[in-house]
Amino acid sequence: MEIAQKYSKVLEYKGISLKVPEPEAFVLHKVLVYPLRGDSPKKQKDLFTVTNLFEVIVGNQESLNRMKEMFMDFPKKWRHMILETTKKDLPQIEKVLI
């Protein structure tokens, strides 16, 4: 939840202010936590979500830069865990981060 709080923005929806994580932060958060889910259906759903949201991000250089900026701001342990996961399961994201 630390990621969602630190990297969020306020959006207006039907007259209500909503604080939501930036898409790039959401992807990095999911990459960080989904390996911890074991072999549950939620793990597959997280992987699906990451893959689909990254397809949107990859089309925007500003978003790619933002993702890398966030990643570099993460603690070293988190960066290591993310790189291990992306190397194994999401090489298209690993290429952006290294």
C-alpha cells in the first residue's frame, strides 16, 4: 500500500474526488506482490492485469520514463525482487527498467 499512497493522483469522477495510484506504480506494485500469491487464481489475474496495463504504458514514452523513475526510487530490495520477477515472467517490463 505504500506504493499506492506515495505514487497517486486525484481524479474527479461524477463529482467525487478519488485518490488512485498512478498506472505505472500499480504495475510495479503488482509485479512486486504477485509472486507471493503462490498458485492461486489471483496470481493469474494479477499477471493478466500487469500485462494489459503495461501494453497501454509502453505506448507512451512519458509513462515509460515515469515507471523507470519510480522503480529507481524504490528500495534496493524491491528493485531486486521486481527484476527477478520480470526476468522470469515479464521480459518486456525488464527491458524498460534496466
